[in-house]
Amino acid sequence: MRLWHKDLIDSLPRKQLLGQWRECCAIIKNIKEKGTPNHLLVNKIMDYNLKHFYTYGLYVFIETEHRDYKCNLRKFDQYFKGGKIVKTFDELFDGWHNERYLDQCFYNLQEKFDCGGMTEEEWEKVSKKYYEVKEKYASQRKQIEGEN
């Protein structure tokens, strides 16, 4: 169980995107029924206001809709009463969905590709997105360094 880096959602292969949707539904159910997701890789969700997870889940759902996959928003939305979202995408899981986490997710996906879990075309899409986001992080670092 893991939450893929927010910047990779729109490039995930079908299997990983639909799996992410199922995991989002399972995670929120566990939080509401047991008070925790109770999984090492996603327990960090509890360090954030639930609007972060709600926003993330909606983003995953919107991507499934964009690709014409049939998912049921009620399975997720039923656990949120008048759910609120974060104001900007950049603040979503700020401090967790950072460059280091991007690298971790990328290498996890690379391993899936290496083991035959995705096609060459799917891997190229993930790789292209990864390097675009890495460039964004590099640009932000240069800007910060220029300010100092």
C-alpha cells in the first residue's frame, strides 16, 4: 500500500491508477472505522488534515474519469461530510510529496517495469513525467539559491 507521488498520478499506468483508487477507498475506510490507515507507507496521512487526503483522492478519481475508467466516487466520498480540499496543489502533502518521495516512487515504478509489470509505452510516459517534475524541483532550487 502506498500513495503515489501526487505529480505522477496523471502518468500512472492503468493498473497502478486503478489500484491507487482502490487503496484510497480502503485507506479512508480504515481511518474512519479504526482511526488509522495502519500501514507503514501511508500512516503519514495522519500527520495532515484529512482535507489533504480528500484532495488527493479526488485527484485520483478525476484522473480515472478522464481516462473513462468506471469508478464509484461514493465509495470514497461517503466518509467525508462536506469534504474540503487544499487551496493549491503545491500545498498537498507538503513536506512528504517532495523530491525525495518522487524518487522513491519512480524507482518503485521502475522495478515494476523491469519485472514486466508495465509496457514500454507506459514506462516512457512515467519517465517523461518524472524528468519534467525533476526539472521543476531543480528550477525551484536554483531560484532559492539565487535568493540567498
